[in-house]
Amino acid sequence: MNTAPATLGTDHDLDALVARLATGEHAWARTHLAERRELLLGVAAATAAVADEWVRTAAGIKRLNPSSPLVGEEWMSGPYAVLTYLQALQETLRRLDDGADVLGDTRITRAPGGRLAVRVLPYDTYDKLLLSGFQAEVWTTPGVTADQLRATAGLTQRTPRQTKGVALVLGAGNIFSIPPLDVLYQLYAENRTAVLKLNPTTDPLADVYRAIFKPLTDRGLVEIVTGGPEVGAALTAHPGITAVHMTGSESTHDAVVWGTGEDEDAARASGTPKLTKPITSELGGVSPIIVLPGSWSDADLRYQAEHVATMRLHNSGCNCIAGQILILSSDWPQKNAFLTALRRALSTAPARPAWYPGCEARVQTARDLHPGAEKPGGTPERTLLTGLDLADDNESAFTTEYFGPVLGVAELPGSGAQFLAAAVAAANDRLHGTLGANLIAHPDTIKELGRRMRDAIADLRYGTIAVNAWTGVGYATPRAAWGAFPGHTLDNVQSGIGIVHNALLLDHTERTVVTGPFRPAPRSVLHGESSISPKPPWFVTNATAARTGRLLTKFAANPRWQDLPALITWALRG
């Protein structure tokens, strides 16, 4: 199964690896779109074949009980996410090869500020059934016309012979679909062959990844290596590497770009980065969860408390998209009732280890800086920081990505449009990073706000914005764009530069906007909402998540109508 050395022990190994990819680049330039599409289908078949091994290994890395519903996270954020992306991307290549409009069956409408909105969810009938009530749009940068959008959709696959060298992908260590998805984006969106340097956390998955990419490694298009920081540094500096993409922390990015210690200080002072190659990145940040005040039932309070708990506790909080700062109205009559429901949701969510390296230390630092920190229970690391002051320039919770199960709560006065405007300004101006923002609002509140709600979404400077959904839905939507809000620079990178996923290969993207149902079925139906979705399988409280995740993955590998009844039946039990 091994198609690349486990580690790069010598300069000769490194030179040979990069040379293979350079040769592969020349072959890639001669590979027609139909053959490129067939390669994607081959990768999909290989992914389906090792999906069980993938999830078993991932659960072992994260020290999950194999019988726990939480294993569903590994199905959905692992092989399922890769398979849905492969299916979407091969459809885009089919359209390009046929000379068809990539956006021919896609709804394009207007968004505030001279933007266009491209509907990417639901995309087909399967989406409408499996994700009833969920929608996602990709908003363009202001001023782009529909003709421009259609003319550029497909990116480099419109000129496939114009390849762009060899990329180094520095893989993430927390969500295990990230490394393969980043490699696929380099190959198909950027038209580069790629070497994937795994984060040591994911080393046990190396053979799984090699099996998945065998159709590509056999052609010299992809290589996978393990090893310590010295391997990544050697590859970054290698003259045969023409571009770098990484998913990780801002500090790691800055070390790659500027160096460390005195070298970093000197490089920044002179404005001369150590890394002179193009680098794109996805780096996380401090994500807000803005809850608009309204009149909620007890069931609404419980459900949305579980929703917020999921945003923080999924993957034990070790997510770049984890909600970190909950912004509430101090004038909301139900504020205390909601916090009571939230404490219960945090304490009763299934226990899981703080598996990611350094998690306990990060949690302890947060507690040391906040002597009044609450420990709601469930696991020793779960922490609630209340009474945070958005006017306090020294509040570390607004600038530190905890990457662990620590949730902060801040309050602002007001209601309706007044509170929404203040919360948007606070999220933009006080919280570090621009990857994702979450808003929760009762349907009546959204109706009362009217167009001011959509205008507020336009005012939020985040790469993905989710209303009554979690931004993780944006990550898992294959045709959506995923990345920071545009405009960051190497010396102030925050949540990163560039995007990934984007299976429609859209140009001129600015953000993804996701919306979801305020209530699950059957309460949604009883209240007149157009959604029949039960509790989503990614909720940490979903008791059937593992079984549903497995069935979703099987369906993504080979979508068939006859498999839907069993899948929907299990989902309804969640």
C-alpha cells in the first residue's frame, strides 16, 4: 500500500520526490478533462473501500469508544466529506468537458452591496431530501456580473495545459478530511501536483491516505510523507516547490513565513519574509455565536442550547470553526433561562477525552486568566467563561483561539436591529479572525428584521456565516467556498489567505452564507416551517450519529434512491 517513503531521511529522498512530482506535472498538463474526471472517480472508489479502516483509525487517534455515537463525527468529517466533494468536483469536470455552462443548473440571485449569490445547497433532489431546510449560497465580491461568473467558473480547468508547478500541502491534524481535500484543491483548482506533509497527529492514517490517492500517486501527481518539523521545513525551502498551502494555527503560519525569534523580528522589521513563494492558508480564529433575543419556547431553549454546545464541543472543541464567544442581549428576558439550558447541555453532552495535543494546557491557561471560570461538567476540561466585557481591550478570550472545550459569554444591551448591529460590530472589531460567524434567531425575529437581517450578514466580515446553523455545514458543503474573509496579508494573516473546497471552481468568491431550520422536525412542521429535518447528525447529542454517518458515507459513494429509506429512518431516530 505504501507508495512513498514514510519519512524523508535524506536530501536525496527529497530531491527524488520533488522530481517525481515535476515529471507528474508535465504528464498532468497532457491529461484531458475526461481522464481527470475518471481519476476523481477512482479516488472516490478507493475512499469508499477504506472508509471503515479510516474511521476505525480516526476513532483510535481521538480515543473514542468504538460504540460511541461520537464516532459519527469521524464518518461525516472524514470519508463522507471527501466523497461528497469528489462527486461534486467530477460533475464540474464533466460539464467543462462537455462544453456546458458549469452554472447551468445553479440559481444566481442578487445579494446586498452589489454582490451575486450562487445557490450551492440544495444542489439536487438528494440534497433537498437529506438536508431539508438547509440552504447555502456563495456570495461574490461586489460588482461581479453573472456573465463574468459563468465565464470564469472552472478556474484552471478551463486551461488545463497551463500547470503551475509543485505544491507543498502542510496538513491539518484535527479534522481528517482536511488534508485530502486540500490536496485535491491544489491539483484541480490550482493545477499543481502536490506533496502532502502530514501533521504527526495524523501519521496513523498515512496508509489510508496513500490508499485513497493511489490512482494519483501511480501517475506521479501526489506524494504523501510523514516526519517532524524538519521535513516540512526542508520541503518548504526546496527550490522545486513552487507554492505552499497550510491548515493550522496563525503562529505556525508566521513561523513558516517569517521564521522565529530574532529571525522573525528582523524579517518583519525589514518587510522581507523568509518564505518568498506564494502561500495560502486556513488558520481558524475566535468565532462568534450571536443569539438574537426573541420569544422562545422551552423546547426552543433546550434545542438551541444543544446547538451551541455542539458548536463548541464537536471534536472536543479542537476545530478552527468551533464557536468560542457567545454574544447575548443583557435585556433578553430569557437570557438566564437560556444560560441554564446551555450549562445543562454542556454538562450532559457525551464525555470524550481532550485528545488533541496541548488541549489540557490551553484550557488551564484560560482558567488561570479567568478565576471565575465555571466547570459545567461532562469532562474535566469543559469550561464556561461568563461576564466577558466586549469593551475590555485586554480580554484574552477575544484574541486567543482556545482550540479546546472553552466557551465564553459576553453581553450587549438592546433588542432587535439595535442589538444585531451592535453584535455585528463587536464580532468584526473585537474578535480575532474571520473564518466563521454563527447567528441564531427565531423565525419571528427574522421576519421582523426583514432586509436588515440580510444587510447585517453582508456587514459581517467572515468567510462563512451561518444563520440557525453551524458554520461546519459550510465546511461540509462541497460546492461552497471555505476560507477566511478576503483581504488578509502575510503580516496580519488572522484566519488565512485564499479558499478551498469550492467544487464549482468559482472565481470572485467573498463568503458562504448558510441558513438552517430554527427547530427540528416534527416541531418545525407544526410551526409552519418548510423543513422536515430531524436533529442533525452532527449534534453531539444525536444518539444515532454513528449509524447515520456510516449510511451517509455509503450513500455518498454510490447515491441510489433505494438506499434513502434506511438512511432517512435512522436519521429520524436521532
